[in-house]
Amino acid sequence: MARQYLPASFSPDESFVATGERGQRAHQLQFAHRERLERHMYEVTEGVWCLVGNGLSNQTFLEGPEGLLVVDTGESVEEMAAALREVRAHTSAPVAAVIYTHFHYCNGTQAVFDEAGSEVPVWAHERVEANLRSRSIELGPTAARGLIHQFSMLLPDDGPDGRIQVGLGLQYRMPEHAPYTHGFVPPSTVVSEPTTTNLAGLRVEMVPAPSDADDNLNLFFPDLDLCVNNLAWPALFNVFAIRGESYRDPQILLEGFDGILASCPEYLLCAHGPPLSGREAVVEAVTGARDAIQYLWDQTVRGINLGMTQGELIEFVQLPESFASSYLTQQNYGLVEHHVRQIHTGLMGWFDGFEASLFPVPTADRCRRLVEGFGGRAKVAIQASAALNDDDLRWALELATWPVRADGGTGEERVLLASVLRAIGQRTTSANVRGWCLTRARELEGLAELNRYRIHRFGRGQVITADPVVVVASLRVLLDPKRAAEVDDHLRWRIDVDDAEAVCGLWIRNRVAVLTDGSKAELELAMKHEVLADLLSNRCTMTDAFESGLVTVTGDQDRVGRVLNCFEVRSLSR
């Protein structure tokens, strides 16, 4: 019998696997967790409502003497419009203000404005706008793939691979909210430090408290004995996000948790999952969520000091079973062993002391050599299949990966790897891991196509709503160093935006594109913001735009053409 490692990450056999009403196969805790995320409008206390299950996040409403205060507006105009319709069964008070807890769920605000027939004050952390732009431009393909994997976006509704829930909510982008209109409204007032104000006739204290975003605000309502937060999740807080994100420092997270405990509210409303009521229950739940994070930090540091590699740390650091008694610390979203590796990486970087990691053989070559060393592809397949049948899924995953990563693998080898991934996906409590494993399995089987998400594409709407300087700057990561080998030129970009000008420069030198203010550039491109959006979204070519007068070139046109040809954007080439 194979040795079983870390049963908290996925069950050692199929004894915990259940079948859902639509034929989904998953760990039984996946179905139990779905029940707590079901759509429900909670009346937390008089005049306070929290809508769960309308999307990935909650929408919260607080009625004050001067109207209704809205906290978070979801992922689209349609989602927020649905939330407004539901709250109108409880109150007719006009919306007096909006607050964003952080930048993830603020794209439905236009629905509030549409209902009000006018603008209302919007409050948020000062970094909300910048964070909305940061990853969606330069890391566009990666961000898209990450969302698809983590949130099961390409999984079917029915059958063994069918969607169940995504850890923090029922689904990313609920089907009834299509077409998911972007309705972000920039904040009219921003905060960067603890701020107390009065909104809708309610006293509110906004306290910066980084969570899965550095622009997060904890919101305290002293007169209501209530806190709205984005730290106490309906699952163990994600130090690591499988979709790829910046490092979330546990030490900073603890400060936000401690702030909630210091206020000791009677009611705790969350960005995700059901609200909590009762001071004692709130303190117990938040204390557990906080202490779980400290435990992971403390013990990971302890293991690092003992000289452990990441592979050793994941065995060394495991949450005590006592934390599993609360759903706030269950591994229903991410996994402890992944968080431990992230903490190590955040503290120490990629090198963990494992000798072979110092100078790794390139992946494809390494996998070819391993296959050969094991006696060839047939023997690797036999051993991988045996490990799968023996429920030794970690070893099966290792073996089955080699031939696929060596050269793409045969059809049978890809199916074998898919089978291992599907077994892990069905046995894990983590919604993130289930989504990733099943999506990758279906890609290997030809049931899901992700190649389009490995190519950098600009959406026209994405460009037209972004700062033109940010967009031009993002071309840096699309520079082909071979094309730029002989180029040393400085190109100024002059973009007309609503009767104003955005000006910047890209200096191509040493096979990089350096962002400048453009003041010393000898070459210039001038165009309207809309034309830039059409060019980058491949609605027109630079040649067409130049010939039709939509783009004006100053300086040597051939040199401008050589600069533009350095970028992997087909429409820019002339």
C-alpha cells in the first residue's frame, strides 16, 4: 500500500467522494459548502441586509436616517441591478452613498446611479483604480487563464466535472447576469488612513486593512455595533491564490483581524459567505481565523529555520484538527500546503535549499531524461497507472506529467495525466484545486480550449477605459528582443483623450522598451484614444490608420515603423 501524504489536501481514497444532483463528483464537503453559499437575503439586524449567493461576493445594505448605504456592487451592472431589486422588497430608502471594501467587487456601481437617476458619493481606498488596471493590462493572458482555472469557468453544468461552487461564492459571473456589463464608477472620495465620516446619517470608520488586496477597508459602524470586512471568509483565508497573485503577507493580515477583535462587534458582515451574529460567536470565529494564519506563519518560519525545503515544510506544517471545527478555517477554498509554500517563497524567494533546484534542467529536457531513466515511456505509464490504482496520487501525478511535459505526450499519456488530475479534483475539499485540476484534465482530453488565453490580446473596452499611459507602458512586455536587436530609437506617444492629451514615450534600447515622459523623443505618434483602442484590439492596422489620417507621424517614418515592429502586436506593424 502506498504511503498517504497530507489527507487534508485530498482524501486518500474515494470514501469521501459523493455524487451531486447533476451528476457532479466531488468531496462531500464541496456539497456541504455549497449550501452555506446559497442565495439568501439575510436581515442581520433592523435596517441591515446582506445578500449572499448573488455572485462571487456579497452586496450589503445599511439603512440610515438619510438613506441607504451600499457596500460593494459586485462584478457587473446586471448583478448589482438584481441586488437592488431584491433589497427593494425590504426598503424604499434612496441610495445615499456607496463604499468599496476593495477593488474586486466594484463593477456594478452604474446600476446604483441608474436607479438613483443621478450620481451618489462613492468612497474607497486610494489604490482601487490603480489595482483595477494593474493586472488586467500587462498580465492579461495569465490573469484570464487564472480566473478560468480557479473559478471553473470552462467546466460544464452537469456530469462528473460539473460545477458545484467556487469557494467564496456559487459561481464567478452567474449566468443570469449576462452579458456582465462593466459599470465601475471611480470613487469621489478616497482614503489612505483611518477615516471617520458620516454617510446616510450613519457614523462609519474606514480602516485600511490589507487582505487579498492592498486596498481593502474594514468598515466599522459603532452605532450599529457592526463591522463589514473582507478578512473573515467562509473558508481558510487564501495566503496563496492558485490563479496567481501578489504575496499576501500573513503578518499584515493579522493586523486586520486584530482590528476586528478590538472592536468586538455584535454583528460581522463579510464580503463573502453568511454574516455572523452574537458577540461571543463573532469573537470565537474571528479568533480562529486569525490564529490559523498565525499558526501557518509561525510554523513555516520555524521549519525554515530548521533548514527544511518546501517539500519537507508541507509535511511539517499542518493545521491541527481543532481548526476544522469552524468553516472559517476549513480548506474549502485553498489548501494549507500551498499557503506554506507561498509563505516560504514570500520570505525567502524561490530557492529552498533543495540542491537540484539551484540549477534545474529545462523542463522538457528534464522530463525526457526522467522518462529515459525509468526505462522508457511504456514503463513510466505502467508505474503511473499502478500508482493511480493504488491511490498514490502524488506519485501518479509526478510520473504521468513527465511524458506530457517532455514533448506533449501521446493521446494515451495525456488521458492518463487527465485521469490522475480528475481523481485529485474529485477528492479535494478545495474549490480552487478542483477547478484547476478538472479544467486542466479537460484541456488534456481536448474538451476545453485554452490556447487563446496564452496570447496577449487587448480588448477595445479594456483600452478605452484605461489610462492611455498605462496602456502604452504595457507594450513593454510585448517587446520581441530579436526584433529589437538593432533598434535604438525614442518614440513619443501623444494620445488625445476627451480634449486633453496624455503623453509618454517608449525608448527602445538594449532590447527593452523604457517608459519615459517623451520629452526628448525624436519620433512621435499622435492619435485619439479611440484609435489607440482600435489598433490594439486589431480593429484596424497602423497602415490603414496612417493612410486615413487617424494617426499622425512626426519624424522618420521608417524608423517609426521599425520601432512598432518590435512589438508582438500584429496591427502595429507597417
